Amino acid sequence: MKRIILTGGGTAGHVTPNIALLPRLKELKYDIHYIGSYNGIEKELIEQFGIPYHGIATGKLRRYFSLQNFTDPFRVLKGMNDAKKLVKILKPDVIFSKGGFVSVPVVLSGKRCHVPVIIHESDMTPGLANKLSLSAATKVCCNFPETLELLPDGKAILTGSPIRQELLSGDRFRARETLGFTSDKPVILVVGGSLGAVAVNNAVRMVLPELLKSYQIIHLCGRGKLDESLKGLEGYAQFEYVKEELRDFFALTDIVISRAGANAICELLALHKPNLLIPLSANASRGDQILNARSFERQGFSIVLEEENLTDNTLLDAVNSLYEHREQYIHAMKNSSQQNSIDTIVDLIESVTA
């Protein structure tokens, strides 16, 4: 039995692709272990699958002033020591890293212990954690064709991002019954990310009366972002977040309005859902969502509306254009080469452990 260590954490986006690999790895009889931070979101997400979980100390390397910059280096050093001990004890055949700062000590320890390491970069441009890990990687998976040019020759492979296969098995009729929607209007799914997106939420609600003339709307608002005044509005259903119901909602959905986080848009690609992307502003991030969105736009998968250009009129025009031309976006997504991410990545894992 081959043993694999999965690692990644800090946000759900650094964990869910690892979760998507679990069924296939179990099918191949891998002994799976996970290394994450002591109490990060990854611990909660992974333990429900019965995977042995090992916590290590972790610190963040910030490129801005913070008092934690004075203490986190010591956590990073402890994390390096923790990770090295675990890799020596577990003796894995391979390490697969989805990124986040908790993964860096694990990846570097893998190299020191002569363990093949595969890392996955979700965004168009590598984040700092993966930049630190590149030299230790045997192979680097990525989501965007443009990223291949930014990675070391001979290491980079365009795989796309593994998504949870249960998302592909939704029941549109069950969703319609759950929501109380009719069959005579198309459905828009609005997704602002796990924490919600105030700008997207507000923009959709400002044009809600106009949208509801032609569409029904499922609105995933984020924690604490429900609008009580809109409860019971016909054709509109809002949720802080959903779990099992999400696959059914996707099955019912005709078009999607979403932020442009890499894992989220890769799910839309796999599901062939025409989408309007409203990326997080460069003023509030390193600009990776804008780059992700523009790549999807170039490949014919998406319409992009940047937050600075978001108005009632631009939003309505983009939604109506997306719905009118939805078939061309579906066709482009169906012809993408990034449709079998799980198989591609697992084949890569198998190849480095042969």
C-alpha cells in the first residue's frame, strides 16, 4: 500500500481540491494522511472524512507591517521541525500540496527526505507560499495556460483543479421543489464566496426588481449577510451558505454570477455553467482574481465585469448578454482540455511513485 501525505490550508480553497482527490485515492488503496495547522479550517474539513490528521505550527510570511511578523518566524521554524519529524515517521511515497503557508514546511521537508512532491497552483500567478515551494517540487500542476510560462521548464503541467464529483450529480427537480421555483423562468445562481461579497450582494439586490421580471435567483450571500426585508420574495431565495443542496442548485442553474476565486471558477468550468465573473478588486487583494477572470474570458468561458465598473446598467446588460449567448459559453467549456483534472493529477501521482 502506497502512502500519500496531503497538505494545504488557511482557506477552504487550499483544502477542497485535496478533498476532491480522496475518493480516487481511496479507490487505489492509498494510505492517506493530512498535515495542516493545529486549528485551521483544514482540520475541521478533513477530519469528517476519517483521514488521520497531523497538526503543525504555522506562521504567515507577510509583505506588510504587522506585529505578528516578529513572532511568526519562530512558528515557521517550529513548523519546519514538526513537519520534518512527521515526514520521517510517516515515510510517505509522495506528498501532494495544495498551497497555503502551512504547506511550505511539509514540501521542504519532503525534498530533504527525498520524497517526490507535487504542488498545485490554483491562481494564474503563483502565490508566495508556492513560490517558496517551487524548488522542492517534482511537478507543478496549474489551472491556466498562461501559468505554464511562469513555472520552471519540465515541471509544469496544465491539469485544471480537481472538483468534488458530487457536484456533477445534482437533481434539478429536487432543487425546484426545495426553492418553490417555477419552470417558466431561467435561474441565476449568485455566489459571493464562503464569506460572501458585499459589493456583489449589494449590486444584485439593487437590480433585483428588474432581474425578477425575467429570472429566478438563488443568492448565496455569506455568513451574516442575509437581507431580512427580502424574505418570502417570489422567485428569490437567499442563503448564508449551503452544503448538500449546492449540487441540486447547480443542476437547476442556467447562469452564474460569481467572484473569481480559482477553485470556484474551475467548478463552473467543470459544470459547464455560463458565468459572469466580478473579481475581487486589486485594491483589496494582490489582483489574482482579476487575472483568473481575464484568462477565463480569453478562453471564451466567461464575461468579466470588474468591481470598479459595476453599476445597475452594466450588471443588467452583462446578465442579459450572458443568458442570450449562453450556448457559445457552454460549447467553449465543453471543449476545454481541463475536463479530467482528477484523473490527470492522480496519474501524475502514480507516475512519481512507480
